[in-house]
Amino acid sequence: MITTSVLVLLGIGFTAAVILAVASKLLYVYEDPRIARVEGVLAGANCGGCGYPGCAGAAQAVVDGKAGATVCVIGGDAVAANVAAIMGLDFSSMEKQIAFVDCTGGVRAEEIYEYAGVRDCRAQNLLYGGSKMCPEGCLGLGTCVTACQFGAIEMGPDGYPVVDPALCTACGACAQVCPRGVITIWGLSARITHLNEITDCLAPCRQRCPGQINIPRYIEQVSRGDYAGALETIRERIPMPLSIGRVCPYPCESVCRRTHVDEAVGINMIKRFVADWEMNSGQRLPISCAADTGRKVAVVGGGPAGLACAFYLRRLGHSPTIFESMPKLGGQLRFGIPEYRLPKAVLDWEIEGILGLGIDVEYEKVFGTDFDLDSLKTDGFEAVFLGIGAWMNMTLRIDGEDSGGVETGTEFLTKVGLNMETGIGRKVVVIGGGNTAIDTARTSVRLGADVTLMYRRTKDEMPANIEEIIGAEEEGVKYLFLAAPTRIVADAAGHVTHVEYIRMELGEPDESGRRRPVPVTGSETLIEADTVYTAIGQKPELSCLYDESGTCPLGQTKWRTLDAHPVTLQTALPHVFTGGDMHTGPALVITALGEGRKAARSIHQYLTDGEPHYSSKLQRELIPYTMFTNVPDVGHRQRSTIPHLVSYDERTCTFKEIEGALSSEEAKHETCRCLRCGLTCYNRDMTGDQECLAEHCAKIP
């Protein structure tokens, strides 16, 4: 019986072995040997930070084509290079990325209700969107800290997460669990190409800034003495802080929350201070650029928009070449803004730093004459940026406008900028009320002329910067308001002797919101003049876009500007983009710089992805709920004043720079006036002590 049982078991075992042997042949599963090789060169941490189940899962994903050579979040370039070698892939150095916390509110954000549920941000967010009054800010429960497997995040003393750059691997786990999108993974390219979104932590000043600079961040960096960091923050949005620190009319300050307490923070003063610090330090801070892509881009026009576009294209790894019609770069910065506001030595220093990144320039090349879109394409340029500005002057359309001694303010300022003979007389009449008119008048005073500025509205309606209007008056410019020219009177030789004008009175507001000037019948009057400069507006010269047959592949708007998509700045030709005054019409320098960056962003996406793209959440207008005017519990603190380098008595006989930079002590004082605003939060001074903000600055790590 026992023998029979043994024989049966042996038979069953033999039969099973035969079946398994046959199955192993029929059901053999091949494992790609590269999986083991890839797993062998990975970091071996099995952390799961890559999104796959350990290193074995990551290796399988690489071989399956679901992940790239850079799958390992902690291995760095060395591991990625080894994986690429096994897979037969090309490898270039990875762009350093890090988790970035876009919230400054934390414990300052007021609470809507008391939360007593699960200590998890996602759970709280499901309950009425979270307990904080700010709809986009950090909830402060630290879910991101729990998600981080590398100990790179901790909850800071202000109630929002703080990232340790040395430990962060940019795995993205923290960003995935954050229900508010407070944390994002940033690299150089992402920082440069990001456009403001309504879900970002946008203080009012950031919302209004045409360059989208992270103003609270750079002010905080200056407050703790991190000047290099502040400049890096500024240069993520504009490449010319030296120039902007001198010529920007700082629209950001008009919505500063501090205005509801005393006066706006001197945002532009702080920017100028830190920019001058670098220039006067005797060395340039390094500016990082992505790895070369070898993609060639033509930038037509070396003004603010063109310089910004070329700067950011180079930082994104591309190879831009600037084509400039003038002998020097700068555009209106060089030829439209006088030396006493922006010294050319300062402008040259700044432009030199931009070109030093590896940007080529071809001077005295006129678009439409020396080259065109077709020739650029033949020369291997894959994309084109058109930023030729708005140099065509509007005419008065009155009799005698072509008389000798009559020219435009921009022509006059360009001659001064090129050190050419101007032919200016002794009695000058400037017609206009914008910044060009003011610059023309103040420059004429410095050349020894008796100057009258004629404007058809009142001082209150002048579009020029108020500081410039006051400065011109202090220097002796006489204002003739509510006066419009009707004809130019010339002598027998055809040279101007007088300007005839008619008195005006203000009627109902027009489309600009300003009261429309209405002529007063019979009030014509003559004013003596041997030189007349007109500065009533400019527009782009688009004739260079037309070919010999009179056709133009690019559209134009009813304002005679180049038509383009309002966000991507892409024209009717997919590889052609525009920006600056050519697109907007005459605008602020910082607006042109901002458009240059946006165009570079779109060109980068066009070259890498085939087309530009953007989010549906872009911030275009001021966010209403952030514009509250009740700012309690903040003590008064006096605003700093800009130092003057030249006395009032000397100003009219010199082109030396008028305004200087704050001292380090003054800059620290001004940064401590900043309330560090978020969307709804700001730093409060609960004691009313005027030194409280200074104490806050001292505590910043």
C-alpha cells in the first residue's frame, strides 16, 4: 500500500515537472536586460519621488519609453548621463529646479471660521474652500511637509512652508498634494516664461507693474541685505533695472496699499538703489543661461523691447542676433531720454552686460532696405521679433508747419543724443503735454533757450510724469495752458517767427476720460518763436513691411500698429512676433521691456513646442477683492526722498544726472515701510509703534 502511494506521488511529481517544462517553453516571458542595467545605475533609494514604485519601476518606465533619462529626482546629471548611455540617448545637463512657495500670507491671512477637522490641507479645502479669507493662499496645515520624502520642507514661523534648496529634489510631491497651487516646481526657464495668473500671490503692486516684477520679494531681499538675490528676482522679469530705476513713472506705486496709511513705498527708489549697487561695486553679477539650443532668432530693433527679447531668448538657450538701424543700441532710451535723466554711460554699461551673454548685433541695418523677412529666413533664422518702435511723428496739420525752425521733439532729442548740431534758437515753443514734450523743453533750457510749453488742456490733464512737469517749471519752462496752435507764421525767408494759437476751454470728457478742449471763438493770439518743436504723439512706421507690389503679409490695427495676438504677440506669420511700441503704440519703457520678455517666451515655445501657449487664468486686470482701502493697525512712517546730485541753480546749465540713489540706510528704511502684501494679507503694526516695521526687517533671516 505504501509502495503504491509512493509510486502515485512520484507519477504526479513527474507529470507536474513535464507540464512545467513545457509551460516554461510556451509561456517564457522575456525581460529586457536594459531594465536591470538601468536599475543598477539609479540612486537605489527606492524613494518613489519619481512617481514610480521604486527604482525597479522607474527602470521599467525608462525602457518602456514612459520616462526619460532624468527620471531619478535625486541622482542628478551623473545618474541621468548613465541612464542615457544605456538607452542610447543624447543627454544634456538638466536645468536645476526647486519647489517655490508662492505665498507670503500664512498666519497673517484672516480666518473665516475655526477649523476643527482633519489636519490636512486637502480636507480643509473641501470644507467651504478652506478657513482662510484669502481664496488662493496657504492653509498652513503642512500637508506638503508630510508629502516630502526628503525633509526639504518645513512650516516656517509665518505659517507657510519654507523650502530648503539644498535638500529639495524637485520631485513635485509637495505640489501635487497642495490643493491651492501654492507650491510650484521652478527652474530658470519656468521662472522667465511665467506670466501672472489670478491664482498667484499677487500684491497690488505686482498686478499693476507692466513688467510683472515680483516687487515684494525683491524688497524683502534688499531689506535683509541680499542685493544679489534682489537683482536676480528683478532680472527674471526685466533686464534693465539701472535704466528703469531712473526713467520708470512707477505705476506700481499708485496702487500700493501703504497709500491708505500715508504714502506709497518708494518701490522704484529701491530698485534703483540695488541696481546702482551692482554697477558701483566694480563687478557684474553672473546671469545664468540655459544650455545652447542652436536655434537662431532675428531681433529687429535694439530698443527696450528688442533688448529684452534678445536677453531672455539668450537666457533660454537660443542664439539671438539684433539688427539695429542706428549706430548704437537703446532706441528711445538713448535717443529720446536726455542725459540728465539717464546718463549714456549708465545705459552703455547695462547694454554691455546684456550683450555679454553672447548676443550678436548688426548695426546700421535698416529693415525693408538692407534685409527683410525673406532674407532672414534664407540666412537660417527660425523666428523673427519685430520691435522697431514708434518713430513716425504725428503732424499738427496747420499752415506753415513746414517752415524753417519747425521740427519734432524726437528729431531734436535724437540730434542731441548723437551730439549733432541742433540749430536751436533763443525763443523756443514746445507743443505737447507728454514726456517727450517735457524732455524737449528741459533740454532746450539747458541749451540756453527761453522756453514756453503750449498745451491744449490744463496741467491736471498732462500725460507727462508729474515730477517731470514740476521739474521743468523749476528750471524756468513757462507753461501756456488751454492753448492750441492754429498756424505757424514765417518771415520772407520761410523761417518761423511766431506761433498763432487759439484759447481753449474744457468741455465734456472724451474717450480718454479727460475733458475735451473746445476752442474759444475769436481768441487767436500770437507768441514769438524762432524755433518750434512739436511733440503731440508718434506711431510706428509700417511701410517697411510692404513689398514692391504694395502687399504686406502682416496685419495692422486701426491705430496703425502691428496686429498680433494680445498674449502670445504672434503675428499673421507664425514665425514672426512683435512687441513694444510697434505693437502697443507709444507707451512706457517698462511696458516695452515686459512685451520683449513675453515675445521671447512665445518664441521659445514656438521653437520647442511648435506653437506658443498660455493659461486661461492670466491676470489682465486688477483683482477686485485685493483692492480694499481699509488698512488698519499700521503706524505712519515717513517716505524717503530722492537725493539730488545737482542744485536747482546749476541744473539749467548742465546735463549732469539730476537724481541720485538712496543710501544703504535710506534703502533699509524704505524697505521697512513695505507691508509685504499678499492678495488679502499684509504686515500689521498692532502697537502703532513707528519702529515696528524696522524691527520686523531685523528679524528676517
